[in-house]
Amino acid sequence: MSNKMKTHSGASKRFKKTASGWKCKGANKSHILTKMTTKRKRQLRGTALVKACDKPLIDRMMRVI
């Protein structure tokens, strides 16, 4: 019986591995959007790369060591 390391299930839903690092979605765009301006909602579209300082934490959660 092998002891495989489990990935952090919350992190696996939020981050995807790319050739240049990890990509993630911007926060604050899930609900209560009526009070937010159209410009703000538009700027929150799409994905962004994770900052270099956070990469070691995500690597550990996703068990990429």
C-alpha cells in the first residue's frame, strides 16, 4: 500500500498549472454585483498569474515539490 500525498482540494479548484506558473481568477466577483460599477466588473474578468511570493505556498498545497 503506497502513501500518496493528497492535494489540497480547495486549492485544486482555484488554481491551474501553466507553463509560466499558476493561474487564478480574481476575487470579489461572485455575488452582490449590482452595486459594483461596470468598469470594476469588466476589470475583474479573466485570469491572472499568481505572484512569485505566493508560488511556494501553492506548490506545497498542490504537492508540486
